[in-house]
Amino acid sequence: MKYYTSLTLAAAVHFSLALQCPAQDANDSPAETPAAATAETPAETTENATAASEKEDAATVAAAQEKFTNLPEEKRQEFSQRLTKAQNLFNQKRVFDALQEVDELDKIFVDHPAAMNIRGAAYVEIRAFNKAYPIFEKILKFTPKSTNVRFNLAEIDFVTKKWKSAEKRFTEVISLLPASNKAMIRLCEFKILLCQLKTDRLDEAIALRDKYDSWDDSPFYYYSRAAVLFHEGDKEAAEKLLLDARFVWSSDASLSSWQDTMIEFGYVRSFYGGDNDEDEIEPALIKPGNAPVIQLGNP
């Protein structure tokens, strides 16, 4: 089976730091603590800890932004040129060359979100998930609302069989996506359905399957039904639905992410093998195909 990768740039990565965390106003002064403060509830404790973490992240982002801005102009231009080169190398599947170029980027400015995004995606491509995961988590400190980065973290959980965590992350991605991004929403819902099947929640998976009919402008109708049929052991009917999907969606690009998901999940055999549910995923093992779907757009 031919493998179609989705690891292409959705858009050019910004050369400036994408900063979405609000910096604390310098004129703000800490609130005074009452002498006889009441005990915090667990919810208040969690809320305060989150607020403190967000302030710390904002300070980190602000410091990084200032440091990058203070680079000499020629260094910033070199960074931009090397970043473009790293993106192109990655798109050409020259993964190790791309990683070497990111190493050069780090010599100019370490831990730039755009460079980290390429490094993380490259690690996923060679299935070094244990290295990719902390990188994407780090990027979230710079772009906490990034659906691309959140999707990547969910996808890593998915391919490493952390079904409950993956379902939670895909659900969070959907909550952040605009309704107009139907393709991504349906793909996330399909992966949630697969997580439900793996956690023995067939009724929930069937309810999600029946959420849309054949008029829905998405491969979800065919692939969700095929997944449930595979789960129930009706392989012949499932494969017929996948053929129907190829008839309706004649473009390989339209189905590549869906087909890759079925391969990763183990319902469809890959030419390269390694897709049995019992197989252990070896993070450091390089495989020529069967890479998970990773979003490499603006981090």
C-alpha cells in the first residue's frame, strides 16, 4: 500500500515569536493578603496555581521576545533563511538534514517556536515520540491556543496507545477550532471514536458514528462506519465501505489522513508492516512509512 504523508506545511512559519500570552502590566502591584484569610477550596487552589503558571509563562515569553528582537539584523536574516531551508528539507523528507539545520538555528537563537516545531515534527517522522512530546509541550508555553500543537500532542498520545489522554486532547482541539474548519473537526471526531472503541465504549462510538449521515461533506461517514464494522469483526463490509469512500473521494489527498489513521490503528495493513495492535512502537526505530498525521503550520 502506498503511504501518503500529511507532513506538509499548512502555511509559512512566522519568523518572529508567536506570542499569545499577555505580559503582566509593569504598573500592576500584587494584591495585599488579608491578615485572616479563609482557607482556599481545592478549586481556588487549582485556579491560583494556573494563574501563577500563566504569569511565569508570560514572563518567559516576554524575555524570549526581547532577546530575539535584540539580535543583530544580519543574524535575524540568517535565521529566517535557515528556517526556510529547514522547512524545505523537511517537506522533501530529508528529515535528518532538517534536524541538522535546526541545530544551526539553535546556535543563532535557541528554542524558537518555529524551529522547535520542525524538530518535533521530524522526531515524529522517525517515530522518536519520547523526544517529540516534550518539544510540543514546550511550544504550548509560547502559543497556548495553537490547535496545530495541541493536535500534535493528541496524535502522539494516539499512536502510543494512550487512548484516554488522546481522546481528551482531541476533544480540547475541537473546542478551539472554528466551525468552518470542518475537515479537522471531523478527523478529530474520528480519532475520538477510535479511542472509544479501544476503551470498550462501543455505545458511545456508535452514537458518534451516527452523528452524521452520508450527505456530510467529509469522509467521516464511511470511515467511522468501517471502523465499527472492523471492531465487530465484519471485515468484508468494512473494506467495502473504504472502497466506497475512494469512489466518492477520488483525491488521494482527501483521504490520506484518514487512511493513515486506519493504518496506525491497525485496521488496515501497511506495506511496511508494524501495524498490528500487539506490536510495540519503538520510539527510536526509523520506519520508511506509516508516520502519524502531524500538523506543521504556524506553531
